[in-house]
Amino acid sequence: MTLTLGPVLHSAGVDPGEVLVIRHAYVREHEDTGLPGLHADSTDDEILEYTGQQSAKPRTFPIVPPRIWVVFVREGGDRARLWSVVENRGETSNDGRLRTFDLAVSEQMADLRNRLVIGWRSPRTWRINGSTAAGYPVMEIADAQPIPFPGFDKLVLNHAQLQAVMREHRYASWRTALASVAGVYLITDTRDGRQYVGKADGVESIRQRWSAYAANGHGGNIELRNVDATSFRFSLLRVFDPATPTREIDAAESHFKLALDTRRHGLNGN
């Protein structure tokens, strides 16, 4: 049985019936707008800007495009490699010839960027509805390139990135590093700046503790249950050998709660 794009979209939480699927080609000039096209060395920013500029002709581009666009780049005559999933935040301008959209790269399907290749059945069609693309065959899912661990003192993750670290093969070295230490960590709610200081002591590693946050957002902490985890930012304040006495880790946790004043002006309840 041939794997198609539909199940891949569903597994990433993307409803095929509510997305637009685009396949860019390398051309000198965009045929609909006359703007410069893409080339093999185009940067991600250039591809994003190019994607956000569409023809004002209703026959060329939907009058009301969906919120999620899945963007591929042509690879050979009948193949397309995933560039990224982007969120359409709305139209920002329309001069009657060109429409410009505010697009932001989404973390959906981030683990498949540049890895997922599908067969493109309509070589002359550059955009199709997701429900049609759902039946396109998956030709290849390349092995993920490992991402080097940046070091404990440089680790800063939002919630979506934390989830990726805990599940994707390319972050295997990160999980190994986080499993090797206990420590004190910081969660910042980036919407209002409130902070939460927590710990992983000898009973569990940082990896184990953060896995809980990746799974449910609050990690069992009462103070965080009613806070939207999508705005959380995770970092490490201090790491310890797992054999470190619990009292030392407790003392470090108390120090940072006091230093950052997270009991009065943050999210710590004690």
C-alpha cells in the first residue's frame, strides 16, 4: 500500500481540507506577478517573502485563502520537496495586481522540512487544495540530519521546540545530554514576563522533568495548569551531577526563586 500525503498531514495535526498546498519552481520571474523568482540559493527569508506575494487575479489565487499553507519546492519533473508549513496571518496589501500576505513559518511538520518528498501529479499546477494533495504519493522521507547540542548554558527553547527535542531523531544527542544531569530550570511566560523556577533532583533528570512539560504543558505543577504553554520559554539556570545531594539542589532552587522574586511576582506558589 502506497503512503500518501494525507496521513502525514493528519499525523502532524494538519487537516488536509483546511490547507493550501503550493509547489514553487525555480524560475527567473514569477509568471503571474512579474516579480523575481526563486533559485537554488534562495534563502528561507526570500522564499517566505516570495510565497507571501500572490496575484490579485481570482482565477490564479483564492480570494479567501486558508490559514495554513504547506509549501514545497519542485524537484525534478514530478517531485516536490517540503520547504515549510506557513501560517497566513492575513492580507496586508492589494493594489489590484499584487496581493501581499503576512506569513509566519509554523512549527507544524518542522521535523519533515527538506526531508519529505511527494509525487506531484499536476506538473502545470503550482497550487492545489489540501484535500487533493492528500492523495499524492510520498516518494521519500530522508533521514534527519543530527543537530548538535548547543550546551547547557545556551539552551533556550519554546514549547514547540521542546516537544520536537523530546520526540525527533535529530535531537537524540540533546536528550542524551539532558538525561545526564539534574538541575534548576526557568520557565518564562513570554506574554507577560512572569517566571517559574523548578528543579529536577536525583529522582529524575532534566530530560524526564521536561518530558512532562512537553507532554501536557504544566508538568504537574499547579501554578502552571491554567497558563497557556505555547508561550513558555525553557532554559537552564544551573545543572548538577545526578549524584548531588537533594539538599544542594533544593538550596539552589530556593536561591533562584529569591533572586528572581518568582514567589511574589512570578508563578511560584512556594
